Amino acid sequence: MLLPYTAGWSCGPILGIDEARFDLFRPNNAGSSPLEPFYYTEAFLNGGTPDPEGKDNARNCAEWQAITGTGVSAADIYTIQYTTAPDDFLRGYNTGQWEALEKNSFVQWLRQPAHQNAARYLALAKRAEWTQTESTDPWGEGRLPSADLQALAHEAEAGYYNEKDLFLKTRYAFQAVKMWYYAGYHTGAPDSPRLMRINTLYDSALLGRPTIVAGWAALYHGMVQKDSIAHVRSIVRAFDLSEEKKVFAFQQLSRDDLEALLRVETDPKLRLAAIAMKGANTVGPALDDLKVLAIADSQSKYLPLLAGREVAKIEDWLLSPEALGFESALRTNAFYQTRNWDGSHAYDTIYTYYANLRRSKDRAYAAELRNFLEAHAVRSGPHHTYLLLAAAHLYSIEGDFKNAQKILASIPEPTTRALKIQWLIDLAVAEMHLLNVRTPQAQKALLARISALEELGLRPYDRLSSWSDEHNDAKTETGDDLSEILLLLSRRFQKAGDVVRASLLYTKAGLTTNHYDSFSWDENDTSVSYASIAYLDRVGEPADVDSLVRFKRDMERSAFDAYLAPAHWAPDAFYHDLKGTMLFRKGRYREALAVFEAMPDDFWETTYAYRDYLPRTSIASVGTLQPGSSVAKVHPVTSKEALLREMVGVQDSIAIARTPSVKARWMLKWAHAQYNTSYYGKAWMLFNYGNSSRETGSGWYESEEHWAYFTGEPSQRYAARYYYLRDAIAAYRETLRLASRDKETAATALLMLAHCDALVHSEPKGKKPLPAGVYYAYQPRNGEEKYVSPYLTMLRKMYAGTALYQQASATCPDVAVD
Amino acid sequence: MSRAAPLLFLLFSFLGCTSEGQGTHSFYYWKGGAASTDEEKRDDSLAQALGVDHFYIHFLDVDWSEAAGEPVPRFTTGFSYNPYYAAHDYTPVVFITSRTFERMKGDAGPDSLAAKLTRKLTLMTADLEEHYRSNAAQRIEYPDYSTAQDYSTVSARIEQRRDSLKAALQKSRTAYPGEVQIDCDWTTGTRDRYFAFLKALKARLPGREISVTVRLYPYKYRKKMGVPPVDRGLLMAYNLSPVTNAATSNSILEVAELKKYLGGKKYPLPLDVALPTFRWSAWHRNGTLQGLMHNLAPGALGTNHVQRMDGPTAQYRIVRDTIIGRDYLRAGDVLRDECVLPETLKAAAGLLRSEVPGVRRTAFFHWEPSIADYASTIQEIYRGQ
């Protein structure tokens, strides 16, 4: 039960890809889109499309245009190559009736007698394409595709040997290699004659040729090689020379394959590509690969990819837990896997030890990487700025903001958008840590950075649109960057003692952190939502709420404050309710009552979910827990004020009671009120804004691993009273002491003490720690004795003659029988 | 009552058909894909209400593939559900592009296509029949689990009855379907190969009627276009005027236009007839057809987007750039709303009744939810058969 929600997550929230990762070093800084699938993200190789910008296709069209001349438009070549169905092209080619393609300049060029060989080649290429997209057995006659593929392979091979034009000759060779590959694919491993044909064609016509088809052919060639080194070498070549084959090529090879190649390979270009693939295939530290790459080619095109991956890893390992409260998803998973534990929910009691151990190790690794990047930047040519930004970012992660700022100051304002964004991000992060954020000057400077980032298109995180982009690596990685800055800034204000601005920044950031901020998106769009007060509720004090209301009413805010202010404020009463609730938790009941009295009478009846989770019965009625107790509604509307006024009235009555018996009866009411406003009582909403069945019996509220259950925050600070019933038990015991002559009252107190004792006994602190993996309210296991409260034994022995006992034992078997 | 009696009753209820009027009540079913449970219920009740007892079912298209160098099937329907299950009788329809015969080479082409198509139709028909039998058997329902006294015995009995019904249906429907229909816009250039194909098909499907669709042009100019060598024809009384022509007022059906084609001698083949119940908007830009937008009523787009143009033709001017589905209509384009009014439909049916004698089956093109709007008109036409 998580309140209130209109589109809640009944099983707790599900995190989107990379939502639990903190990553302010943008992976697309390197500006090479074909390498996007290899970024260090949770979507690694699972999302996006190979070669998203279609660079290979564009290159193929450009190669054709170099033959046709610019009289033929690149767009028309693209249309014929990539958007015209094989049958449509072939119909025009075979019949001369081109219909909608009549005006295509490439078609017109192909129709010229001088270009009939090119047209003939394209017709073959389209037939080859047809075998890849259509069934070669359309009538279901059991015809194997290999016959068609072999016929095409022979035809392409003949074209290669007969064609004089080098451009077409190379392409015929490519088609032949491809068709021989697929012919073998459909019949099992290629036989020797077919392998020989592929090798001959590839070696003589394609290897080393500056054409895109050579890169594509390398993959088919590599896939059929029986010699393992030849197999790996050609696939690495395909990775290097082609963009659209990169992902497939990457997936064919293991780190061992690549290391085996690197032991024997002498071609420097292939070595670089193999190192890059190996580095991208490393989920742990890969600085060694990065160093080898940088030594081999200090300006390698793969350098930014590997460097960016290392920065992202360190940021994830160190800052995801620190800033968001989540452990690194990648590392946590690996940890559980290596321990081979059953179920991902198992709580590891020694995890913290390892977390600290690896934190210091990761910080040392950050320093090592940063030293390398700084030293190497001077030799890295076009990557100079990129590597300096990476080094500055690492300084920030390490907490050395002065050096971060020093490096950033040495970099001229970048001219590319991607690098400029990164530069501004790191400036903002450094400045928020070096300046006194409470001063107007600092706030003005930080707002300038934020505004500059917004001008470049960054916006606070939008979870919904982020989810729709979850298969777009770059977007999911960068869509929350401004929010991550706001979150860091919130922490700075918190540290500086400005809880109000910290709260507003946290709310504006809108990120999912490992806390309960309301599990609803719809709710967050309304002015009255727990999300708008969650942070303040968790970390604030009553005086902070007053400050927030003053901030809200201030009509002459600075530009910085105006930026922080929400688009829709909740009514003042909602904040006052928070203040009253905070005072209530502290046991300052009269002050809380004064706050509630100043609020509109119908507020709890008409706002939030109070009406559903506050009783209109007496605060001193425990309902059916006490036989004979009244369950009549005594309050005309739902009202915290009315309930609290009752409690204060009970306090006053205790103070003026003249006899122990009278005092005992009032004390019993007080005890009931304390019980009712605990986690287990029906008026828990006087104490808290949410309630979950997963809060008890597990010690969740004492652990670091909150997600995804409502943790009881901030009630965990008041666990003794809220979960362990300290005040209720004390009041029942006092009742028992006072009621020595009033057996019915004493019996009632004992009955409730037995109930409270049983509840507390199910808590970890009331009993021995729970076995690992037990998260529900504790139930006796096989062979374990059922817990019987000594209070119950006492009730049976001493008060069996009371009406209370008679009724209770008649309606509740547990009271009557052990 | 013997135990066989309920089964016989079920069998008769699946085989029996009683239509008002003399001819068969038929529809073309041109959709592919699976139907939802709600659609099944709606289709069943609509078929019952209209007394539909036959469907022409679009089985597949055949087109010439340049890459394969032979005709290939382009579209094949799925049979998980079909409203014909409620009608019990059907005719498979195969649409073949005219260019298939245009590109076909050699004398063996027509017979080769006939052989492949026969095999395909046999497989598809067996599949459809299996679905029909399963669908019929499923109508014998299990009792409520909570009230059945001996559920395992009851369920065994139900399964036995289902199997018996399926076996009885299989035995009684060996001749299904009794007819196969070929739909092709043949030309004088493709006529010989098309007719050769029809003869070959007839030879490969003995005991089955072969029918063809006949447009109004070859109906009127039968000497020039030839008469297909088949058992029956189905006269398609729609698509009378060129939809590409911006001056056309309604390309689907105009009675005056229909009259121009009728009135000659009796056609040498026995004929059935088909009438249109579809609607589209012909989308023109600067006098050139851009596309047909099915089931679009332009007036419903609202005056912010369209304005009705003067004149008797239902034409609408696009006044604001508008996206409809995947089409981007620009200001200035014209949408010509083409639908068949009930009175037009009735007049056309009456004309066909008088000019085309001996019609066995009147069909409507085609089965879709919007035919509910024509329900009373269709019933009236059926009654007048």
C-alpha cells in the first residue's frame, strides 16, 4: 500500500535502462555514432541499430556517384540501392517500364547504352538482395535456397572474370563472396571448393581495396575460415572497415580470440582494431588496453571510445551508490553471480565491507587513469580536448575540484556542441563545490552555467520520454544530465544548511533515487503530491517548512530562486500539515495541534489520501482488538486536528486525575492512541505519509538496501516509537501498574501488551536476527516453538475471571489456548 | 432420444442454410489476419442477421516476380477465424495480376502455374477445413466446472462428441469447396495465356466449378475480350469509371454508367453478380490521383480542415495541411467522397435482376464492419432476388 497513486507500481517501481546509473561524462562526446553500441551502458549491444547514421550506405552511394558523376544525385542512387524492392527494379530493367522510377537520375544513367554493364551488375545485385529478403521457395515445393544461391554465385563469379571495369569487377567479386557464403550457410559448413573460391575472390579482388564492399566482404570471408587466426583476423578487419557489420563482428569474437590474434598479428591497423574490440569487451578495468592502443597510435579513432568507457565505469562504480543510493547495477549483478546466491533479493551482511574495499580500489584506479589521460592528452592530436575533459571529470569524481577547474580553465571554449556541453557540465560541477552556494554571486554563476546548458538543449529529466528512448543508448545516457547536476547541487545546498533550496533542487531534478519519493508519475504532475514534500519530510525540520512557505510567498525572488521554484506549488496547508506531522513525530503534540488548528477544517477530508487512511472513530479506540470497544464514528469529518485534540485532552485528563483507577483508565486511552498512531494502528497517517506491508519483519529500515520498498523514512528515525511501540508499551505498563484495583482495565492493558509484545517479537530487534532471505513478517518455522507472550500467560493466570478475558478468549483462540 | 440425435442436430445446423429469396446470399471476405473475440461475435451475428450463407474468401494473390523469373504467391490469408464458419459454404478466390500472363514465357507457363496453384489451394483448403471443423467442435461446450459432478467423465464425453462431429463434418464436406474463383483483369494481350491457364486449372480440379470475375468491359465487349473457358462468371458491377480522372463524380457505381454496359445479348456463361458496399475518398492534387483513402468521410474532418466544394459531386477542398495516417494532405488538395447510397445500390440490383437473368448468387464487396450501415438495404435486395 503506497499512497496515494493513480498509476502506481504495485510491485514497486521498475527502473528504466541506466536509470540507476549516475553518469555525467557523456558517452557520445567522441562523436562517432557507429561506436554507440559499444558505449558503457546497460543497453550495451542490446539497443540501437548498427551504424545508426547509415555511414556504410552513404559511402556505397558516394562510390557509385564517383562513377556516375554528379549529374546523378546521391539521393537517387540511395533510392535505387536501398529503398527500391528487387522486383520493382528488375521489372524496370527487364521490361523497360520503370513507372515511378522513370525520372530517377540514376535509372536514367543506367539506361544509357554506355552503362549497360553497370545496369547488368545492379540487376544481379538486386537478385542477390531478393534471396535475402524473399523466400526462394514461394510455392512451398521444398526447393532448397542453395540452388538459387549457387547459381547466383556462379553468375557473379563469371561477372568478375569477364568484367573489365575495376569498379564493377570488385563488386561482382563481393557479390560472389556473399553468395558463396550464404550457399554454404544453408547447407552447413562450406566445402573446400567453395572455401577456395571465396578465398581466391577475396584475396585477389577485395583485400586491401579502398571500397566499402571490401569491408563487408571481410565478414563473409572471415565467417567461413577454418583456420582460427584467419577467422579472427578477417572479422576484426570487417569491424575496422565497416560500420554496419561492427556489432555482428564484435559478437563473434571472445577476448581470448582477440588475444590470440594479437600474439601473432603484425598489421598495425588490425592490431589497433583488435585492441579496441578487446577493450570494449572488458567490463572491468581496461586501462591496459587503452595504454596499448595509445602507444600504438596516439591519435587512434578508437581512443575516445575506450577512454570514455573507463571514465563511465569509474563514475558508475563510485557515484551511482553515492549520489543515487544505488549500487552499480553491473557490479552488483556480477557480485551476486559469483556468489551463486539464490535470488537477487538476498541481503549480504558483509557486502558493506566489500563495497568499501572496492571504493578505495576504484578511487585509486580513477587516479591512475586520470594520470594517464593527462599525460597522453598532449600527444593525442584531435582527441586532445576530449582527453583533458575526461581527466577533469575524473578529478571531480575524486573530489579534487580545484584541479578539475584548473584543467577546464586551460581548455579554450570547445567549438563542437558535444564537447561544449561536457565542458559546461564539468565547470558547473567544479564551481558548485568551490563556491559558497549560499551567496548570490555563486548562485548567479551557477544559473549561468545551467542556462548555457539549457540553450544547448539539455532539460531536467523526463522519465516518461526517457523510457520511450530506452533502446537509444545515447539518449538514455544523456537525457538526465541536467538533472544529475541539479541533484549534486541539491547536495551542496544540503551540506551548506539550506534545506529549502536543497529540497527544491532535488524535486526539480526528478531523478529516481533509492528513496521513497512516491511511486507515481501522475501524482508528481499535481500540486498536492508527496513527491513535492518527500525530500523535506526525509531530511527537514519544522522550521524548514516555515522557510519553504516563506520562499513560496516571496514575490521578489532572485533569478536563481525563480529557476528552483516549482511550476505548481501545493497550497500552504499541505506544507503546514507536514510541519504538524513532524512535530507530532517528535512528541510535541500541543505545538502540532496549534499548527493543525490554523489549517482549514476540511483539508484532511478533501486533500491527498487522508480521508482513506485516518479514522473518524476515537483516537483511543482500538476497535476489535479490545472486546467491547466502540467503533462508532465520533468525528464529523476526517481531521488530524480532531484526533490530536482528543490526544491532548487525554493528556490533560491524566494530569488532573485524582485516583489511580481514574488515572489508569485515561492512561489506557493514551496507550491506545499511541498504538493507533504506530505503524500497526489505524491512524498511522498522523505519523507518516505512506505505509507498506514490506516495512516490518525484515529489518529493511535498518539496511542500506531500500529499493524498492517503502522504507518507512523518515519514520525509521522514530523506529522505537513507530515500529517497536516503545511509547504504547510504556503506557500500557503504566496502566497495569495504576489499575491494581481495576481488574477490567488491567486485563485490557495486559491483552494489548500481549499483542504489542507479539508484534515487536516478530521484529529483528525483538528476537534474533532473521535468517538470510526471510523478509516477511516472521512466522515460526518447522520445529520452532510458537512465541507466547508472558503477558498473555499473566492474563490467563491472573485475570481469567474478568469479563474482558471471557470475551477475548471466546472470540480469539490464541488468547484461550497456547 | 438416442445419443446420436444431438450430434445429428448439430451437424444439420452446420450444414443447413435457408436464405430468403431464391439466390445465395454472399459476401467477399478480403481481409487477412486474426480477429478478436469481439470481432468474431460481431461478424457471426451480422452474418446471421443478413442471412449470409456463402463467402468468397480471398486466399492469395499471384504476381510475377522478376527476380524469381516465375509467378509467386504474394499474399496468403490466415484461417484462425473466418466469418464463413457461420455461413458454412465458401469459394476460394485467387487474384492474379495481368502482368503475370504478360511476363509468362513459353507454352508451359500456364500449365505450370495451374499445377502450383492447385497444390497451394489443396493445402490451404485442407487447412481451412480443419479450422472449420475445430471451430464447430468448440461450440460443444464444457459444463461449468463447479457444478459438474464427475468432471473427468463429462469431459471425456464432450471430447468424444467433438471428435464425432469433426469426423461427420469431414465425411460430409469432401466436396468442399465446390468452386474456385480466379480474379484477373485480362487484356487482349494476355487473354490467350490466361485462358490456357484456366483450361489447365479446370483439368487439374475435376469435380470443382471454376469461375472467374468478369468486369463490365469484357462483359460488353465479349467478342474482343473473349469468353473465359470456365463454368461460371461473376459480373462485377462496380469500379465503372476511372478513379484517376478528376472529372469522375463517383468511380464506384453510378446507375446511368452501369446501364451503358448492360442491355446486350445474354452472356455465354451463367453469371452471378457482385455489388459494392465500400467507400473511399479519392485524393487528388492538382488533378492527379495521390491515393485512395478507405472508409474516410471527408466531411468528418471538420471545417477547419476541409470545405465542401460547390457542385453535385461530393468533393472537399483541403484548407489546412492535414496528416491522416501516413498521408500528408496539403492545402489545396481535393478529396472526392465516393460511396454508394442505398437507393443507388437498390436501383443497380434491380437493373441487374432484369438485365442478367438466372443469377444464382448475389454477392457484396466486401465484408467489413461498415456493412452494418447497409444492412436493411442488403436484406431488401436479398428479398427481391
